[in-house]
Amino acid sequence: MFPILAGYNVTANRRRKVNKTRNSVPKGSAVSISKAAKPSVKSLIVALASEDGVVRVKARQQLVAYGGRSIAPLIETLSNENAWVRWEAAKALSQIANPSSVRALLEALSDKTFEVRWLAAEGLIRIGRKAVVPLLETLVEHSDSLSLREGIHHVLYDMNRGNLDNTLRPVLTALEGTEPSLEAPLAARGALNALNKRGPL
């Protein structure tokens, strides 16, 4: 037998063995294995409380990869008693940057931990214009909260660097004024009225 043909026969025999092995696997088992390899959102949320930082990071990254499926459980996790768990949840929501998390991130601007508040603001910045109206409404209703005002200032200040709308600039100015708890809600109400008249941003 010629060497080339001999090599061909060896390769053909290997392919038959591989195909035989594949055919011996029950139908659907490959799909089951694939699904089993992906952790559930629930188990990933639990992993955010791990004392192992690597475990937490991997869990957060997978939650971000899941996108919309993770949002509701992550929002619930923002009320966890452990600061690092809230931090991980806020980080994940910030990275997903879905408008459905705006209200939760606004609430997180009043978190007792500065790092959580910062991440919440970063998430609102990433969401962008769809966060503006809820942000203004929150400022009107809760201007007495210092941490909330600071968080909203963080958001608007960063938006200002990206050419902040003229309607919103007075709100930023009021937050930087001498009496922000009084001036900011008035400016926010004025901005909301202007936006209602002219339509969405």
C-alpha cells in the first residue's frame, strides 16, 4: 500500500471511532452538559457574598454577561446588609447600564457607603439621558439628603463635560450654590417643566 493511502486509512479509522463515540452519547445530553456549565443567576448572587474576592469578581462578571436577566436580583441585592455585596451589585448594575435600574441606582445614591454611592452615580452616567427625568424628580422630592445631592451633582457634573443640556445646567449651578437644599429642587422643577414643554431630551 502506498504511504499516502495508508495514512488516509488511519485517518478514516479515527474518524469512524470519533463518530461512533458521538453517536453513543444520548440525544440531548450535550445540551444538558452545556446548560449545566452555566451557573444560575441565583447562585451567582449568592457568590457575591463570598469572602474570596476572586469568586466575587467572577460572579459579578457573569452576572453582567447575563445582562437583563440579572437586573432584578441585583436590584434586590442593593439592600444587602453587607457593604461589599452592595458594592458588587452596584458595580454590576453600573456595567450593565440598563434604564430599568435607574430608580434603584438613584436610591443607592443615599447608601451609607461612599463607594456604593459612587458606583451608583457612575451607572446613572452610563445610562445617560434616560436617567435625567427620574434624577430631577428625585431631587425635587428628596433635596434634604446631602448624599443624594452630592450623587446627583456627580452625575450632572460628568454629563456637563459631555456638553450638558442648557436646561440642566441651572440645576448643577444650584447644587453648587450656598443653599442647595432650597435652590436645587426649584431648579430641578424648572428643568422638568421645560423638558415637558419641549419633549424628551
